[in-house]
Amino acid sequence: MNAPSTNPHAMHVHAEANAVLQGHDPENDRGARVSSTPVAAELEKLKHAPIWIAYIALPLLAAAIGTFNYQNNLEMLTPGWENLWTQHTLFSFVFFLPALIGVGSSWLMRIEHTGGNWNQLAAQPVAAWRIALGKVVVGMAMLAIGLVATGAYFVMAGKAIGIDGMPGPEYLGYLACTWVGGGAVVAVQLVVSLVIRNFALPVGIALAGGITGLLVKFKVKAFAIAFPYSLPQIASNSTGGGGLAGAELAAFFISCIAFAAIAVVAFSLIVERNDVKAGS
């Protein structure tokens, strides 16, 4: 079992976030009232965090690998935006995206797992479901940054290797749906990182989930919609052939909302019961 960390900086950051939750400005000695929300508290923790670098760097690495694969398989691929997209996203959304979500979720839970901060959190005058929802919202905002970077690198890579024109608007739809599907994974991973104090193990679980999601998508496609880690892959059109539409799109959104809601409820119940267990 990991010994609780007593990192003074982490405890100071958590104290500032708690002050925001209580409606006080941590930089104002007079404790002036401010507009306080769980989202503001989470953003306070991330203000000077290096985690943002990962959301820019990992998509860049994925884009470099995807572009290399595209360039080295042109004898088998039809040149163009669609095949560059599949090369960029097939492995990115199986390996890099789940890992990125895992890292972000572990980071969002890192401060709570420091010392006695769960006792401080439990004492806040904020409903547990609002804390959970605040973390999901911030996790999805972090994911949005990663997906915007993914889209930007995709366009830059395509122009750099000489693909004519610009990608169509459907790629914005793929990214938007991937963000929605990724939001369900964010919610699930926050529960995993809530229960397991170890920073790296939830990241490994997210990566395993991404790989399993790919297997489910190809082996038992009918059940992919019922497995959260498959949702970003379903939404991204990473294997080509077109995006979701009609009944499939409706089922996708219903599944995303259901997984996110279940995860928020589970998170809230665990926090209310203060039943957070340490990982080994």
C-alpha cells in the first residue's frame, strides 16, 4: 500500500482549491467572496500544472508516427486526406488517446490522494455529484485541447507532405464525436483513479481499455457501443468508411451519456462514503 504523500506544494494547491469551493479568493487576504464552482476549484489546481504539455506533445508524437506510416505505405494506400486520417488516428485513438485520458484523470485525482485531503474534500459544502461533474467537465476540457492539437497536426502534416486542398468539414465532426466518446472514458477513468491511489496503474488500465476496445470493435462489433473504451474509436472513423449517422449516431450518444452518468453516480457514492482505497 502506498504511503500517503505529504507534499507541501500539493497540500497548498489543494488548500487554494478548497478556498475556491468555499467561495473565497485564495489570493485575497481579506477572503473576498468570489463566484465558486467545482470547475473553478479544479482549474485552480491545474493553473501551474505541467500536465498541459502532455496534451500537446502526445498528439504531436502520434501525428509524426501516423505521417511516417502513411508515407511508407503509399504503394498500398490511395493518397489523400482520408488515408492520412486513418494512419494518424488508428493507433493514436487506440494507444495515445486512452493513455492521455488516463494521465489526465490520475492528475485530477492526485491532489485528493495527498495526505488527508479527502477528509478536507468531504467537509466541503458542495454536493459530491457536483465535485464529480466538475472533474468530468475539466477532464473533457483537457481532452478538447488534445483533440484540437490532433486536428491541427493532421492538417499541418497533410500540407507538409503535399496533399492537395484541405480536409472536408466531416473531420470536424469526427473530432467532435470523438470528444463526446472520450468524455465517457474520462468519467470512467476518474472513478478508476478515485479508487486507485497509484498514479500509473489507472493509466495502464486506460491503455488496456483502449486495446480491448479495438478488439471489441473488430471481433464483436455489435457490442462495441456497450464498451466505453470503444466509443472514441467508433466515433473517429479511424478505419475509414464514413462516420456515424442516423440510428447508430443516436445509440452512440445515448451510450456516452449513460456511461458518464453511471460514472458520476458511482464517484459520488464513493466520495460520500469516503470509501477510497489505496492501490498497491
